[in-house]
Amino acid sequence: MEVTIIVRRKRVFVQQPVAILDSGVGGLTVAKEVMRQLPLEKIVYFGDSLRAPYGPRPAEEVRKFTLQIVDYLLQFQPKMIVIACNTATAVALEEIRQLVDIPVVGVIHPGARAAITTTRNGQVGVIGTEGTILSGAYEKALKSISPSLEIIGLACPQFVPLVEQGLSGQEDTYRIVSECLQQLTESSIDCLILGCTHYPFLSSLISEVMGPNVALISSADETAREVSTILYHKGLLAKRIQKPVHQFLCSGDPELFRRIAEQWLNEEIKVNSVVWQVTRIG
Ligand code: DGL
């Protein structure tokens, strides 16, 4: 299957939305920060919950899914696209930047930069999906800025399904998190990048397991700061009198998505379901 994106050059208006995409609910961690830091921005959010998790999928498949979602989201005429998924950022960010004529932000560089400013001993941990860890994208981003860093990457494939099923608060979850992070608790890292946008849902457990001497870096916070900086510098910050009405779209169970999203965002939302047309991906 091949995906083509056709972009018509148009003027960009400040009231156009910011499009945010993820494999499921994980990108809501970025959306929540964007809503907090930029309360006048309207968001169109797409969660591909039907096909989550992306982490164990081959890179080429994740690339095609990501292009397909971007193609879909362009109908909302966004002024910016945020790939709020580390796995998708690792495989598709550069290509999407070449294909569209609006700013496209990923989640890897913002998280890497924050870790560099946070670490004191130069030993940084990164947790993410298999796809993200195998891609070495964080290692590349960190080393391109600070080559002497020591980096330990660890894939935590159990975490995303827990979050997608709405189980992040369950008792068993602590055991799963601590077993998965054991290698890191025995290391000397002083800073841990949550290299998957789903992981902030588990951040209090991760923090409990890692202890007070390890600072957690959420790429969600840093990415929202990057969105804010770019919109400001491009003169694209929204001007509104009233709070915008955001749009939430998902390809999976809209009810489950709504329940998790409302709990995370602390507000009532409406979720529209999107049924993928096979013809869209050729
Ligand atoms: N939340 C995504 C990430 O940041 C993807 C998780 C998944 O679908 O495996 O990598």
C-alpha cells in the first residue's frame, strides 16, 4: 500500500486548529499540555486506537499509518501538525515535513533537549516502545547535542496496552511497572525520558519505582512548549475570546476513548469515530 499526500498551498490563518495525532490515547498527554499552555488554540485530535499499539509493528507499517492519518487530518486545514507519538515520530517525521507546507512537530527532540538540561551525571535512561527503542532515535537526538552522554534504552511493551485498556490505576499495574523497570533501578541514571506519549498516564507509578533521585522527563510538556514557541515565532497564535471547542476522533471504540480521555483531561468531550476506508491507503 502506498500513501500520497496532496497539499494545496493556502494561506494559513491563526484560527485554524492544531492537529495532534497518536496511535491512541497517548497523545492526549501532549494535547492536555497544549490546552494548558495555549488555552486559545483549537485542537483536532486523532487517536488510531483500532490499530494501537504501534510499538510492535514494523517501521514501514507505522510510517504508512502515520501518512494516512496526516492525509486525513489535512481536511481540517490545520496550521500545524503534532506527531504526538514517539514511534511515529521516529519513522515518519522527516518525510511528513517534506510533504506538507505547515510546521510539523515530533516528540523526540523536545524530550531529548529537556533531558540534557536536567541530567547532572550524564547518565540518561530512555523508555519507549520496541519501535522507538530499536530505531535508536533518542540516542541519535541526545548524542547529536551531547556526544558524551551515557544512554540506557529500554523497551516496555506492556505499558501501552495497560493505558489503552484504561487500567493505569489498577493494583497489578505497579508490579508490571516495577518488573519492567528493574534494569534501570539498578543503574546510575539520574534522569529518565518517558519516550512514549502513553507513559505519563503511569508517571506516578514510574516515579515511585525509580525513586526520588531520578527525574522523569515527559516529552508531552516539552513538545507543548515547542508548539507554543513555533506558533509565536510564526505569528500564528490564535486570537479568541471564548474557549475553543476541540474535536476528538478515534478509529477504535469511541466510548472507551471518551472515558479515558475525560478522566485524563478532566472535562467532558465528544468523540467521533472514524472508519478507515481501505481505498484511502491504496
Ligand atoms: N504513544 C505512542 C508512542 O509515543 C505509541 C504507543 C504504541 O501505540 O505502541 O510511541
